[in-house]
Amino acid sequence: MQAFEYARPKSTQEAVKLLADAGGEALPLAGGTDLISLMKDGAAAPKRLVSLQHVGELRRLSHSSSAGLRLGAMVTLDELLESKEVAAAYPAIAEAARGVHSQQIRSTGTVGGDLCQRPRCWYYRAGFGLLAVYNGKALVLDGDNRYHAILGNSGPAYFVNPSSLAPILIALNAKLSIHGPQGERELSVQDLFVNPKSDQESELALRPGEILTEIRVPPAGGAKMAIYEVRQKEALDWPLAAAAAVLKIQGGTVESARVVMGHVAPVPWPSPDAEEALKGKSVDENVAAEAGKAALSKATPLSMNAYKVQLARVAVKRAILRAAKGEA
């Protein structure tokens, strides 16, 4: 691991200044469960780490029926799971956090870190860059692409977004507060993620020196919500496919719906087709299955990952059924 400076600011403003002063060669350190691994693998080599552990304002968690949920970026997944307010008002968010099966990661990993973690693509982790290109050739296309994208993969990015929380937060129309050298700005969770088209782009819409400080989830307004994840094993593992569904049901039929898939594209993947398939209908097995088919109607699997299409259909179907039944 390359030598680096270590800074421990006590305020957001101090953290932003320490990042900005390093001329693009500093990174914020939250729980460290991802960044330290990247540094050990040589995929990241910051000259300065700016720890956010002592920035108290980033650890706030509050909820009210009028304002909704406010999560500081340094709230851990365990703290999220311990909140009775989150469990009652946003059960699918709690379920998404519970899906991180490692107790060590839940105790140190943060909600901001979950959103900002880098892709788990083994080509990227092996040092071939975000787009996994070697001698001008995309390694993923002719290589082992079992776990790569089946949507949004027309190129040049083929990795999948690894966030556990992003699909349900997008389905709930959550917003982010981001602080940087130019001050504070607001961004939707959906707009945080970028499908990069060149090596000069990141998969995150954070500008140099910026840090994510807070996640704001609007009141659920009686909506029913659920997630469903498909994994290869129950131990620590990232899903092969996942889906989040948020339904507003009036008189037994779906008035509006949000369906967002995870782990199937370089960004969390909303499905307007699945949402349209649900509107005005009473949710049953057949309706949910048709929505699942609609969600994957534009899938373009690679040479080794066609199996993910069916897994994603099932994830969408079961997330919808669980939401309709009130099972997070």
C-alpha cells in the first residue's frame, strides 16, 4: 500500500477543505470497508485520506411524519437496523440493510459508503480500470462476464452497481445533500449514479472535493414497499439481481408504482415498463410476473450471464408481491 497522509477533521467544512487542498489526490474515508480494500489491491492510491469518523453532524438519524427520514452519511448499517422509526415507516430500507450479511461490515459500513462504494468488477479490482480495457480491447466482452450487466451495457461500461440501498432509496424518491468547495447542493439518489462513457468519467456524479453528507427520504405517504434479492449463497455475498418496489394502492388497484432494479446495470435501473404494467391493476401472481417480464424486455445479456435475466424477472415479481402484501 502506498504511503498517505491521514487527516481527522471535526466538521464538514474542515473535511471539504482538506479534500480540496490536496489537488484531487485525497479521498474521504467513511467506514473503510471498501476503500481500504481498494488501496490494498492498488486500485486506489490517494495521497491523503480524510477520515469522517469524527464529524458528528454526519451521524444524525431523525424521522418525523411530516419531514420524513434524514440519514447522516456516517450512520452505520447497524444503526439503521436498530432504528424503530426506520423499521416502522420504511421497512424496505431496513430490509436492504439487513441484506448485508456480514456483521463486521454492518457495524462499520455506512449508508453513505454503501451508495459510494466502487464496482465489484474483478477487472476493475485487478487494475484494468473502470471500463476494463487492455490494449484498446474491452476485456469483459470476451472474458468471464458471469456477474456483469444485462441492462445499460451497450458499452463501454459493463460493471454492475453494487449498492444495497440505492434501489429502494430511488424508488422512494430520496434526495442527497452534497458539500464541496462551492458550497452545498442537492441531488436525487438516482442522479448520483453515472454510466461512464470514457476513462475520464466516474460512475459517481461527485465533483472533486465533494462529500455526500445526508440522505433525505420523503414521507412514505402510506405507500407499500419491499425489496427482493437473489444471491448465490446466504453468507456474505453481493446479489446477482435485486429489485425494489414501492406501490400506492387505492381501492385494491395500483394507483402508482416505482420499480428499480439493482446489480443488473452500471447504474441502479428504474423500469418504467414494469411500472406501467402495474398501473390500474390488482396485484396477483400473473400481474407481478408480467411486470417482471416487462422490466427485462430490453435486456441484452453478455456471453455468460443470460441466467441473470430470469433471476431479475423473479426479483421484480417477488418484490412487487411482497410490497402488495405488506411484506418488506
